[in-house]
Amino acid sequence: MKVLIADDEDLARKRVFSILNKLDGLDQIIESSSGKETIDLIREQTPEIVFLDIQMTDMTGFDVIKKLKNDLFTIPLIIFVTAFDNFAVKAFEIQAVDFLLKPYKKERLIDSFNRAKLKLKSEELNGYRNKINHLLNFLDNNQVDQGRSNRYLDKIVIKIGKKYIFINVNDIKYITSSAYYAEIFTRNKEKYIYRISMSELIGRLNPDNFTRINRSTIICLKEIKAVFSEGLGDYSITINSGESFVLTKNYKSDFLRKMNIK
């Protein structure tokens, strides 16, 4: 069996690879880092199962399956992976298509993989293809809601147990990182753990509302109470709830420009 991991985040691909590589029955694991490369590899390498990230740099995972629409009856089993796309979650749940919501546990990934293997060996494959066809039709009828039309997030979807939590981005005070996890702090003093890189997350937040001030901190601009010059070009930032943060060199110019500090 051949599996393709399609994700533009190198760390995300490595995590899936490390989990799958320990399982039996896999002849080859291949990787792609863009939508175009994913389409080419599906057509050339014909993997049986694909872990497909929804948000890639050149196109969405939805765009990928649309490009493969004419090859519907040779399309592999796809397990969609999404970090925070509430439209994607809605689409998958309506069409009963399997997906992984980041951050997912190792056991959840293995369970999805095992279910996909069972479908390959049963008559469920035709049913799966019908679901993909229905998903494509659903996407065609909901063009306004999906893709790049809403580049920045309004909500972040986090799965806790069997429950999905929708965090309003406008409620976020600041975000800090711990290894590959983001810790999201809200105005009502709630904290959520989210498996995502800071560079990926800041790319989906509106730059008019959020800014990165150091390698491990993103803050909401409206939450800033004061900016202190510490001398020698160093600055610190205090937000309304009292927390203080350091503004580091790599992010200083952009931050000072946004705050109109000269």
C-alpha cells in the first residue's frame, strides 16, 4: 500500500510520517508540499490513501479534489486534514467524509487510517466515491463561503474530546507558543491548547488586528495598553489585563509602524 502525505508544513508532514512509518502493511510513504505537487503525485504515483491538508500555499485541498474531478473513479481514499477551517468542518460533517482536525492525537490518525484501509477492501469504496462527488457538488453550490474568499479567520475550531469549540477571533487577547503548540488566551480568561505553528497561525489572522511581537507571542492590537522604550532600541509591551511582553528585534520595525511609533 502507498500513502501520500500532502501538507505545506514540514513539521506536520514529519509527524504523520513518523506515526505511519511504524504501522504494518505500508510499502511506501510519499510526501508533497503544495497542491500542484499533490495533483501530480496522485496521477503519477496512484497512492491508495492521501492525507490532504485543506490550507496549502498555492491552493486549498478543495481545489485539489476539484482538479481531480474527472478522475473520480480512480481518486484515492482521502483523509482531509484541517487546522481551523469551520467551513471545512461543516462540509465534511454534512457529507460524512472523514477528516482530522488539528490538533489531533496519534490514536485518532491511526483510527482514520485503519478505517480507510477497511474501505479499500470492501464494497464501501463506491459509497465513498459517491460521498466525494456529493462533497464536490456541495462546494460548487457554496462558492461564497469557501476557499480564499475569506482569507482571515473569524473563528478557530478546536476539538476537545467529542466536542468542537468555536473560538471567536475577536475574543482573543494574545497567543503564545510552546513547542509546536499554540496557547490561546481569551478576554474571558479561558485558555485553549492548539497544535499549530505560530507562522501558520499568524498567516490566517488579520494583520490589522493581530501582530507578532516575538518568536513565541502574537497579540491583539486592541489589547495594547502601553509600549515602553527600555533604551538601546529595546521595547516592552503591556496589555489591558496587565501582562507584559518583550518586543524583539526581528519584529520591531513592523510593530512600530503599525502603532505609528517613530
